[in-house]
Amino acid sequence: MYRYDTYDQKIVDERVAQFREQTRRYLAGELTDDEFRPLRLQNGLYIQRHAPMLRVAVPYGLLASRQVRQLAHIARTYDKGYAHITTRQNVQFNWPALEAVPEILAGLASVEMHAIQTSGACIRNITSDPFAGVAGDEHIDPRPWCEVLRQWSTFHPEFAFLPRKFKIAVNGAAEDRAVIQCHDIGLELKRDAAGEIGFRVLVGGGMGRTPIIGEEISDFVPWQHIITYCEAILRVYNRYGRRDNLYKARIKILVKSLGIAEFKRQVEEEWVFGKNGPNTLTEAEVARVAGHFTTPAYASLPADDAGYVSQRAANPAFAAWTRRNVLAHKVPGYAVVVLSLKNPARAPGDVTAEQLDLVADWADAHSFGEVRATHEQNLVLADVRQSELFAVWEKARAAGLATPTFGLLTDLICCPGGDFCALANAKSIPIANAIQARFDDLDYLYDIGDIELNISGCMNSCGHHHVGHIGILGVDKNGEEWYQVSLGGSQGNHTSIGKVIGRSFAAAEMPGVIAKIIDVYLAQRQAGERFIETVRRTGLEPFKLGVYGDAAVKERKQNA
Amino acid sequence: MPKLIKNGQLVDDDARILVLDETQAPEELTLAAGPVFVPFAVWQAHKGQLSGRAGLGVWLDSHEDVAELVPDLDSISAVALNFPKFTDGRAYSSAALLRTRYGFTGEIRAIGDVMRDQFFFMQRCGFDTLQPKAGKYSDAQLEEALASLKDFSTPYQAAVDQPEPLFRRAARAA
Ligand code: HEM
Ligand code: SF4
């Protein structure tokens, strides 16, 4: 993975010094709350319900074991002993004291980490495929390109105060695992007819209160020009994006109001001036960065390890875990392991300091010292030998990290919601845990199969509810917490925005509502059909009927 | 006399920033003597007279397009770009455009909600003159604030102050 050179290190060290000084001035009363807010936000520091919340950048989700240990140390020393993996592959701490943040940042800098631009109206952490480099369907490794873009966007002087936040995601495989269609810029690596690398560029996607799927602005930007092309997009957005209304300030609104054709015209008119200029990428720079993402020293192994085959046959619990949480690796004899953070006893995505330390040890022992964070709020060991899976499973199970439900109903995405977040309409964690408690029968979960359930505590959609096969959104009705349910959302290559099924529900009703939805699916599904495929085929009607009953649906129709 | 930062130094400056209130029409204005930045509307209305006047600059608000100044740039020695709020980042693009696309070599001054925490970015985008928000800093504090110009010693990207990105400026070890 990428290692800092003296330049990279200096930039994060100087950031620590800068923020230390800003915090000092704030505490001395030289900066007002309003003045300090954008400064701390650009360092990932929110003031939340109980305490400040610090978001640490995990560029494209990649972590080295010593970085994981540092996160554990921070959780233990400055927080309440745990951290939270976010839907943008970052890590959040919910309880640090403001005064301690400069020290925390210094600790992060000591392991080549930072919290730069993890929040605020600037270019945010660049996200990518958590299986980059190991997935069988990958054409081009996205990680070097993410790193090149990370460096370009870090403290970009022209784009530090955009109309609103700006999120870029990069994918390089047949299947989109980076939600590129719901990003301000989504980049899909591809090759042209001559075999040259370039990017299909999507723009104007996003969730929030107005979910929009990104549109294609270019079907191929050659790799040399990707920075100048992004700069052109950013400059048009910085100049013409709306600044009068926070809810209309994302680039998606500008793209919609101009239309993609006119937006593209403006971008390409701007691009003429930057194209072929100094920001044009060089082969040397790409090679330098790509040199950090070399193939690890894989052993040459049989495709099926005999011991692994017999361990699976002998141990049904291990077999169940491997069926869900162990994924194919492009190298024979290796496997990708998902360490589940969906233990029903904890908030989805939460991980304790002790667990982080253990994960770091397992990474060193079994996975070339690397860990990945996924936007679905799990951790991944990407390079485990099949022959070591049993040992990893036993350790993970003892540590509560082997919930064998990857990709199933209870492997849900969930934002921090009302328990932590000052913007929430409703709590989301208790809903997640109640659904997990209701669906605790593994055989039943396996029978239901692949399904994505996403929960957000408000319209900001941090929990990706718009693209959940089942989406749950916290709403406020006269000061009470209610939940709206949508169906048919989806991420990946067939990204779609879910549709609301009807009136919202009280918290206590939610597990029952989900059970009814699942019953409809099981009754309706055709052989081999996944939940989302059934919803697409049947539409929402049978589900509405199952949830609200015949009478309610008829009545609504009459009133409509 | 108030102080501001020009090319990295503290200097005295008493240029006024002329702000029209709603009752004043740009056409009916008579300008008192002394260095002054006039709003773009006043410049447009009085170009003929104002052109070449000593100590005259033009200021643009963040929504005003610098391209409109281009035909006049030869007769303007200073342009000020306003930050109505420091989170309004449009003037960074305006300054960069003035310097790069339109080749303006005169003074570009940051005015409005200007604080030391933006100095670094401003200077990178081509501002040579930084006029902090009135009353924000004592002379001593402004002296201290000069340090913010050097918050980062070696930035990654190309910008006005360093037209080449780091990967062209330095041989970085693989
Ligand atoms: C707890 C403090 C948090 C606050 C105050 C907060 C605030 C917001 C706001 C205001 C938006 C809407 C932005 C817009 O549409 O312009 C948003 C979107 C989002 N946030 Fe958060 N958030 C928080 C935590 C999180 C966490 C923990 C995650 C990950 C689990 C997260 C991930 C996201 C994502 C993925 C979006 C949607 C991006 C999009 O609209 O394209 N946020 N957040
Ligand atoms: S979706 Fe709403 S409640 Fe949940 S973290 Fe985001 S802002 Fe907070």
C-alpha cells in the first residue's frame, strides 16, 4: 500500500501544527464559533449531541496493521474504547475532547494518517472498491488512481470552500462496488480500443434529500488528463454551484438545472485551458504511485487446499461462515475474509479497541499486514491463505467478529442516528439491533439470501437508505420518531433509488414490518430470484398489500 | 493607518473600499480624492473618467464574473475580490483566472471576510494583497498571522504561485 515519502509526511505534520494553533486560538477566544466551524470541519471535527466527533480519513479504505493499532490506541486513550466504520470507509470517534484533538492528529500523523477534508465543503476522502487488487472481476487496480487523486485534492487551494461537500469514488472492476453512480464524481476505469487506460466519468450523483443518479459526462477521459478534467468540473461547480440554499448546493443540482449536455459543454470549454497543462499526469508519477501497490509475495498454492476442504466438511459452523464471509480471491489458494461488524450486540460498524488490536495481529499473521474498511461497515482481510482460514475463523469467532451474515438481511448499513447525531430525526441503531434480534435464525437468513437493508436517521442519507433493497428512513412526526420504508433501491451496476411504500411506522412496529416484507418475497419469488429481482419484477403492490393489508391499500387508492 | 499584507510583508494602507448603499446610483457618484476601490458597477459607469486615475482599483463581488473586466484590465492597476463570507470560495477561482487565463499582473487584493486561516490558499490562487476583516487583528496579531502564509511548505498541486505540481517539481523516491 502507499507509504509516505518526506513530502507526504511533511504535509500531515504541518497540518497537525496548523490545527494545534487554530484550536489554541479558538480556546483563547480569538476565533469565534462561526469562524472555527469550517476550520474544524475540514479536519473532520463535528460537534455532536454528546461530544465532538472526529472523522479520520482512511483513503480508499486501506489500512496497515500499525495504523489499526493506532486507531485502537486512540479509541482507548481518548474515546470510550471503540471506533465506528463509516459508509465512506472512514473511521469515526464519538467521544474525543476538543482539547485532545491536536494530540490525536499527531498520533495519526505518526502512522501516516490524518483527518484532512473528512468533512466540510471540500473534496472528501476518495472511496473505492474494498476488494481492489484481489477481486477476480477487476480490469484495472483503482488504488494508484485514488492515491493520485488524493494528493491532487489535498489542500487544493481553489477548492477548499466549495458550495458543498464533494465526493469522488473510483471503481476498476466489472461490478461496481464503490457506489460510483451516487457520487459527485464517479470514475470507472476502463480501456479504449487501443488498450489505453482511461476513465468513464459520471457526475452529479448523490444521496441526501434529493437522491440523484450520476450522469455520464464523458465516456473516456485518457488517464493523463484525469486531473485536468476533474479540475474543470470543480471549477465550473465552484463558480456556478448554488450557494444561497444549503439543500440545493450539491453539484447534482447544478447538473440537473443546466442539463448534462450544457454542463458538459461548460466543463469542456474550461478544460481546453487546463488540458495538456502542467497538471497533465506523467507516466513517471503514475509508475511511482503504482509501485506502492505491487502484488504481495503470494505463494504458489493449489486452487483448493485439502485441509480447508475437510475442515469445511467437518465443521458446519465454519462452513456456514466460509459460505458467506469468505470470498473468492484471484490468486489460487487465497481467499478474501470479511470480518463482520454486525454483531447484534453492538451498533453496526462499531469495533472495540481490543478487536482492532486483534485484527491488526491477524493482518500481520495472515494477510500481509493490511486491513480494509468497507462502505458496508465491515473490515476485510484481503489475502488469507485457504489453509489458514480455520485459524482466522476461530480467532474471529472468539473476538465476536465472525457473525456469518455477510450480504444477508442483518448485515445492514446503519448511520449513527439519534443516539449520536445532532441532525437526526430518529434513532437508527436500536432499529438495526431490533431487526437483527428478530432475524437471528441463520438458516432462515440463508434462505432469504442476498439482500441489502440500509437505515438512515434523517434525509441526509448517511446510511444509504435510498439505495437499500429495503431502505429505512427516520422521520419526525410532531416530535416523535417514525420510520418510512422504501423498496427497490440498489447500489452497484444497476443503481436505483428506492420508492416509499406508504405511511411510516413506529419503532416497535419495524421488525414486524420487515418480517412481512420478507414473507411477501418468499411467497412471490421464483426459483433463484434474489429479493431485489423479485421487487423489480412484481413492483411494490404485493409488498404494500402484505404490509398494510387489503383494506388499507384500497382505501389509499380511493383517496388518491 | 490600517495594516495589511502585501507580498508577504505588513504594510500601511488607507485605500477605501467604496460600497454603494441602495439609494446611490453608480451613475451619480462623485469620488472624493484618495486611493479607493470602486464597485464594478461604478467602474462601468465612469470608466472614461476613472481610467488612469492614481490609486484607483475595482472590486468585484463573489458572484461577479472576472471575464467582464478583461477588456479593461490594461487600464486597471488593482482588482479586489470580495469574500462576503469566508466560506464563499468563488473568489479563489476568480483570482486564479485573472492571473492565468487573463494574464493580469497588477494587484489582486482579498477583501471582506478575510482571516489568516485562508492566507495560504489565497496566496496560492494569486492574491498578492490580503486585507483582513476590519478589526479582526491587532497589528501584533497580524504580524503573527504572517506565519499562516507558510502553513504548508510543499503543496501537492499546481497553482498560481507554483505552476507545476509536486510530481513535476521534485524527483520523488518510489
Ligand atoms: C454524526 C455526524 C454526522 C453528521 C452531522 C452528518 C451530516 C451529513 C449531512 C448534512 C449530509 C447531507 C449532505 C448533503 O446532501 O449535502 C450527509 C450525507 C452523508 N453522510 Fe453524513 N453525517 C454524519 C455522520 C455520518 C456517518 C457516521 C457516515 C457513515 C456511516 C456518514 C456518511 C454520509 C454519506 C454516505 C452521506 C451521503 C452522501 C451523499 O449525499 O451523496 N455521515 N451527512
Ligand atoms: S443520516 Fe441523518 S441521522 Fe444519520 S448520521 Fe446522517 S445526519 Fe445523522
